[in-house]
Amino acid sequence: MIEKVNTIIKEIEEKIIGYRRDFHRYAESGWTEFRTASLVARRLTDLGYEVMIGKEVMKDEDRMGLPDEESLEKNWQRAKEQGGDIHFLDSVKNGFTGVVSILKNGEGPIIGLRFDMDALDIQEDLTDNHRPYHKGFASVNGNVMHACGHDGHTATGLGIAEILMTIKNEIKGTVKLIFQPAEEGVMGAKSMVTAGVVDDIDFLLGHHVMSGWKLGEIIPGMGNYAATQKFDVTFTGKPAHAGGSPEKGNNAMLSASTAVLNLYAIPRHSQGYTRINVGKLNAGTGRNVICSEAHLLIETRGETTELNDYMYEKALTVLKASAKMYDCKLEIKEMGGAQNANSDIELSNRIEKVANKISGFTFFPSRKGGGSEDITYMMKRVQDNGGLAANVGIGADLNGISINDKNRDAVLGAHTSVFDFDEKAITVAIRLLTLIVFDIMKE
């Protein structure tokens, strides 16, 4: 089967890289992946998959961090103008940009593979030193770019879809390919989980290209993801003349300032690392005006979901008290969230075994970080239902920098305007994930 998969990859490699570059050129950020999702749905349909899209695979009230209606409409119109598939564009309107395809072939395990699709709100580097610009596929959408490799993930999913359809008679069971919106900001997975997308899955696989690892370096099962909660806070007070009648005002800036200082004073927990950060504070209208409104962008993190809950509950106490001190109203809006999760050792070992059969891989153990990933919602649901889950790290550095090298200055860092990755990593991921599916589902 390895030789057969390799042969198919050679036949489709140029096309799949073309998909990646197309998605990169027309980058779309979270909840606005209208063009991307519609084209994914079209290609999966043309391959012969059963396709579910939009409200069929997403729970409306669990979509976090949704843009306003005007922004959604503007981006939907842009997708229409930029070649989105007209048959599917109506289904993804208003930010319902999830896509799930299903391939069934008899009784057997149910395997889910998750691919994220969204870009970031970053202006891409438009100089000849940046390969996407030099090669002509830099983002044409201002202040939006694929700076984390999700364009490659989506292309990988389409490549796997094509191979699995080709070898479907040699596998038994069901494959679900899950194309998820709004991973950045950990906003999108929860709505697909609560819609029941992963409830029947026995094995869940995810992956992520890593710009700081050489091609061939992998972590068979990443983990130690921090749980996190992202939320926006608005304090609303009452304006007044700061010199003439200060007693008539309710100072929202004082509520916000009091909150910031005391949020950082929340005691850390003895059972594991905990974090809180106020990333932004906007307040005030003029020098001689009592501030009537203040906005905070806040996140908590915890080594476990329970530790993150501890930080979040303490934060709520601080925010409510800060509002009450200055007679201000408080509004809290949930913008994103993720749980803590680890890849299952049993499945990670199986992935390593398959990779050894392919050869050419160097393995690294999962390491503690502090970062978060919203695939954890899917992983935890599958694990809680008795299944196994793993997220695979795939080396993709253009400059060959190893994670063991001291000098990593040449790494094209994620979430930067110059991010890029070695496109050979796409075929590496297609080969590995396809053969893992085959290993689990072969007769």
C-alpha cells in the first residue's frame, strides 16, 4: 500500500500544492472562510463524498468570536467575486463555514480527520524576499494572510480525500473528513462538537505543520495543550464634565483600571501553571470627560481545564467587584476557548509504527508549552466517548532548522508577515495520515 499511495501522490502532488497556493492567495480569516469552504465542498462532492455543510454541522449558539453582520456580508460578497462555488455559498452564509465529508464502506471503525481552514488578520509581506509574493500567490486580501499553515492543512485534507476514494475498496468502515473554521482564537471547534460531528468517531487524527522543525521531524502525538478562555469585557458608566460636575459621572476607566491591577493579583495555583493576560484596554473620549465606556480583551490559561476554570471564575469575581465599585455596568462576551488535552499513547505509538514502515522520520516527544488548540474540544469528546485521539506535528521548515539547533534565527515564525513553509510537508502529511487510516481500517 505504501507504494500505491506514493504513486497516487506523485500524480496529484502538483494539483494539491496548487490548492494550497490558491487558498493562500485568497486568504480568509475565522468565520469568513466562505470561498475556501465552498471550494472544499465542491471538490469533495466531485470526488463522490457525502457532504454536509453549514448549519448541518455547526451549532449556532456555540460559535464564538463571530464578526458583526456587516463584516460577514462584506466577506461573503468578496468570496462570491473571487470565485467561490455558487452552489455552496448560500449554505455557508453568515459564518456557517464548517464542512464534513463522509466515505462509507461496510462495517468497521469510524475515523475522523480534522483540518482547519482559517487565516489570520495580518498584512502579508509584499517584497521579493517573501516566496509567496515572489512566486505570485501572496494574499490579495488586505490584512489577511495564511500565517500558520492552515492553507496547507486544507490542501492536505483534499489530497487525503482523493487517495481514500481511490483505495476505498481496500478499507472497511467510515471516514469523516472535518474541515473546521475559526481555529485561530480557538473559536470554531466547539460549535462542531456540540453539533455532534465527532460523537460517533472511534479514532480522531489531526495535524499541524511546524515551521521550526526539519522536513521529516514529527511528533506522533502532540499534547500538553493548555486550557484557555478568551473573552471581551465592556464597562459602561456615565459621562460627565470632569471639572464642572465630576460627581455626576460613573468612571468606566476606573472600573477597568481596578480590574486590570486585580486580575494580575489573582493567586496562582499550586496544582499546575495558570496564566491571565489583559491584552488590550481602550477607554475614554476626551481630556475633560469622565470616561463612560472601557473595553478589555482578556484571556486565561491553565494546565488543566479545572485550573483554567479556577482562573476564569476568579477573574469574573474581580470584574464584577470592579464594576460595582464605580457603579458601572458589566458585559462579558465569550470570544473563544479550548480545553486541555493529550494525545492517546496507544494511538501515538501506532502512528510511530506506521511512520517507521514508511521510513525517513525523526521522532520527538510531546513537550509542555502553554499554547492552546481548539482541536482539544474534539479530542476530549472522542476520548470521553471511549475513542482515541492524536494530533501529529509535521516538520515543515524551509530553511532546515532543527528544533535541537541553538540558532533558530532563520525560522519563518508562525503569526508573522513572512511566514511560509516547505510545501513538501503537504505530501509528507498526506502520505502519513492516509497510511494511518489504512492501517486502522484494512480488512
